[in-house]
Amino acid sequence: MNQISVIIPAINEADRILRAINRSWEAGVDEVIVVDGGSDDQTVAIAESGNAKVLEGPLGRAVQQNLGAQHARGEILLFLHADNWLAPSVGAQIRECLIRDDVLGGAFRQRIEANGFLYRMLEKGNAARVRWRGLPYGDQAIFMRRETFERLGGFPATKLLEDLLLMRAFRRLSSPMLLPGPVYVHPRRWQRHGVVRQTLKNWFLLSAHALGVAPDRLARLYPMHH
């Protein structure tokens, strides 16, 4: 049976990291790795209390996730944001879909943990992006076979849009599967800025990148997003 390693990049996530870890274990994974980017709160101690393997490395979601992948023992890598958590059936869903040799990876439908029509529209829109464009983002819990991840060279070492760049390369090899999940998503970034404002900001970043603006330059306009 394929082993699943969950890799969680973190920075100052003491309030949420244990939920991400515990729900991963409950989802039937074989390993949970937290890669800390220099937290000055209790993130590391709490992660260790949850029986996660804790690594410490440079700050940056791409480099943290790549470091976790290097130390993971699983044949399947799942990249989980620290403020997200997995449904109990996720491990079984992954193993079932990867029985097919032509399936190399995918992501999950989301459940944003807030009430309101706009949040449901975000969920539907993000699922449609995976189905029609083959581009899941990091908060959809991207997973893939280790050999595929290594073939693609891991996440590009950029300060922003590392998930988009990786999945653009991935879809040249295979269409990502969209599994029912769900992956639960904390609504903090939408609550902090407002759903419409945050969505417009995301569209601006994607449009600027499409016009040739480098991700590292765009990162100056976008605060740390762990």
C-alpha cells in the first residue's frame, strides 16, 4: 500500500497547527512533517506534541515544502497549508484514485469554514478551475506521486505562486484529479480583507504574472501568506 506523507509549511501557527496535524492522522496518512520557517511562538513544540516530524529551514513556502519532500518517506506527497485540515476519508480517496497508473496526482474540493453565498461561490469556482484548467492551488491540498514531484523538480523556489507554477508543469504530464475531500479551509484571509477585495487582489496578481511580472517582484505586494 502506498504511504502518504503530509507536508505542512508553517510560520507562527501555534493556534492552528495541531488541528492540521491531528486531522491528517485521522485521515489515514502515514507521516506528518511540519517544516517551520522560524516561528517565534509555540508552533514547533505543539507540532512535536502532535507526533509530527518537525524540520526547521529557511522561510518561504516553496523552500519549506521542498525540504519536507526531501525528508518524506512516503510514495505520495500531500502539501497542506497550516490553516487547512483534511476530511477523514482523504487518505482512502487518494489511495483509491492512484490505483490507476495514469493518475499522477490532484487536489480536493474545498469547504471554507464560513457561512455565506460568496464562500460557496469561491468553492465552486476553485473546483471548476481544476476541472477545466487543470490548475489546483495550494489551499486545495495538492498531492502527487513522489516520482512525479521529483521529475518536475519540486516547487520552483519563488516567493509567490509556487503552487501555480508547479501545477502548470504538472498538467503537461497529466490532468490532476479533483477528489471530493473536502479539505477544510480557514477563512482568515477573506475575513481580514473581505471576500471581494481578496479575490480581486488574487486576480490582480495572476494577471500581472500573466503579463510577465516575476513572482518574486509580486511578492513585495503580497504579505506573508502562511
